[in-house]
Amino acid sequence: MESLKCGKDTYNLNDAPRHGRLRHRKSIGQCKDFQGFMLLIPSYIGVGFLGLPYVVKILGLWGGSAGLFFYGMLNEVATLILVECTKRLSERTGERFRDMGRVAEISMKLGPPCLQPHAGKFRFFVQLSILIGYTLSIPDLISLMNLFGKDILRQYVEINDTVSIVAISVLLLPIYLTRRMKLLSFVATAGNIVLVGLFIISFQYICQDLPDMNTRPAIKIIDYITFTSFTNDVMFTCGGIGMILPIRHKMKTKTNFDGWNGVLGLAMVVTTCFHTFCGYYGYLKFGEMTKANYLLNLPGDKWLYKSLKILSFFTLYSAHGIAAFVVVDIIWTPLKVQFSEELVQNYGEYVCRVVLLILAC
């Protein structure tokens, strides 16, 4: 029986067609560059941009806009450093990393002897931090969907919160049961298209009859509490870093994903410019009357602006796939190895996803 040795692995030549089928099946589940870009955008740009003019209001027109740009670039640098360190760690260990917790653990195991015994604890801390952030964001998304949904249906029928939440959970069930990143990329692409429509409709109103920028305070004198509030709101809009490594793990060509001129760098630059643009022009238009959600500043008696709530509802819907993927991946991966039954291995993740949806609702 002939065999071929490649590195540490020995392959049976008679099994070559089967290996070919496995490689083909693996490539089917991987994402192309455009699909990776479409997954990154909703990770960082969601309906959270509706509150950016209010964030700029805290520090003033130029102070708030500069703050958005600074934190955006800081987030990009940190993300690129994370990916580059992960790449070098993969070359050193031969392991393909798919989550930040594992990267943190292996880094400490290869670090100073005094830190090596605490590698497992550090991984737990990192994963717990990501898990808390995404787990708390899912009920917020459902709450906003409930708010927009009830407001849309109010003119036709009056429903209570319980009925509304149950209806939303039924709508969300298909996306929660989707395990393949490639399928989620199609939902994310549709959500990005809707997000563009939401942006165009709202900003065609905002950019009409803009006042002179000298009428808005350039920089406001603030205290420590106000500054930390600004920082918290801005960093919340940059909270998609937990999705970077899972998306990279699913990329077909990782060299096109990495680097400042790769898919990740392009997505981060687009995100930073988009956030700064929204904050600057939103506050310039509405000034001190800017509300926490600038949709509340738009005319409520015109059907065109009423449709923004429908678009926001769908944008929130598409964001669930990414958030649920991160949470389930952190929870189910360590649980899966505890079970040897084939039935649990194949369908346990679906149960985990359904339980997550029920708890969130």
C-alpha cells in the first residue's frame, strides 16, 4: 500500500479521493473576502450609530468628532495587533486559533514561568468578559426590536410586551439555528444593504439646511464623570472585536484578511470614518436638541421617516446572528467535549442556541 509523507502526517494514496472530498467540503464552509467584509461591518456598525450625534454633543462639535476618530483608530490598531500576534503564535505553535481566550492561554503558557500556571485562569477571564458583553447586548437588541415593532404596529393593532416578545422570538429562531458562518454572511449582507438605506434616508434630511458650524460649541469643558460616560459610549460602538478571530478562522484566504490594507483594515477604516461622519453632521444639524437616538429628532408625521423604524427593526434582526455565534461558541465548545454520544454531538448546539434565545427573550 503506497503512502505519501508530508511533514509529520502520512497520507494513504488510496485515500486521495476521500481527502479531496474533505478539502472540498471544508472550502465550501469557508468565506470569501467580500463575505468576511460583510460580516465585519454589522459587528461594528449597527443601529448604535443613531446615538453618535448625542455622543458628540457631550464634548462639542470638534471635541466629540475628534474623540470618535481617535477611539476608532485606537480600536483599529489594537485589532490589527491582535491579529498579527495571533498569526505569529500560529506559526510558532502550528495551531489555528478561533477565539481570543485560547490565544491568551497559549501566550501565557509560552511566557514567563511565573505566569504559566495562571494561563487557564486568564483564558477564563477573557472569555467571560466577551461572554458578558455579548450576552448583555442580545437582550438590548430584542428590547429595541420590541420598541420599534410595537411602534410600527400601533396604528393597526395594540399588543402587549409578552405577545410582542414571543412573536420576535419566533422570527429570530431561524437565525439562531444557523450554525454556518457563510450563511450568516448572506443575512449580514442584507442587513448592510438595509443599513445603507437607513443611513441615506435619514441623512438626506440631516444634510438639508445645515447651520454654520460656528453656532455649535467646538469643545466643551467637562468633568471626569462626563468624559468616562463619553468613553463608555464610544467604546460600546467599537465592541465587535470578539468576532474578529472567529471570522478570520472561517476565511478562505487569511492573507487577504490580515494587515492594514486587508479586509479587516478596510472594514475598520470604513467604520471609523462612518462613525465620525454620523456624529459630526448629526450634532451639527440638531445641536443641543440632539436626542439619544437621532431618529427621535426626525419628523414623525411623514411616511418616509416612519419607514426608518422598519429598516431599524431588520438591521437589529440581522445583528443577532453574529452575537449569537460568539456566545454559543464560547459556551458550547467546552461543553461539547464532555459528551461522547453522537446525538448530543450533532444536535446539542441547537439546544444551546434555543436556550440562549429563550433566556434572552
